[in-house]
Amino acid sequence: MSAVAHYIAGVLPWEAMVGIVESLAQTADWKAGDRVKTLRGSLHGVIVKVLDDGRVVWRPDGAAGELTAMPESLCRDGSAGGALANPSTEK
């Protein structure tokens, strides 16, 4: 598993590696409106549509354009506000 190898190599933090492994263990049943993030968590966004071939069209937060990805390259984003949400700083 690549995530584990990246952790062992020291380029991926423990929490990110655990999140990736757990998300891969989940069955992905994507639909428009689902919050997603990249495996490393560098981009967060929302699914626009799922294509007939299974690829996912999604829009990163704050972007006007759309990206197309294989479903295994994304995982569910548990934070409602995406990359901008930080519960420790919200009032």
C-alpha cells in the first residue's frame, strides 16, 4: 500500500496515513454534493457529478473550474467546511 510506504519513508504523517488507509477500506458510493478531499488532504471540495465510467467530477473549494478524478484518488471529507474549517478557531 503506497500510503504506508510513504509513511515509512517519512514523507507522510501518521494521521494522514491512517486516514488514507481507513478511507480505502470504506466502500465509495459517490454522489453529487458529497464532500471529498485528496488522499493527502491538500485539496477539499464537492462532487459535481459521477460519470458513467465511474470517474468523479469535482470542484475544489474556492475554485471556478472542475477536476476529474478516479474515485480511488479521493476520500470523504468529514469536515463540513473543507480546508477552511478549523473547529479550534471557530467562535
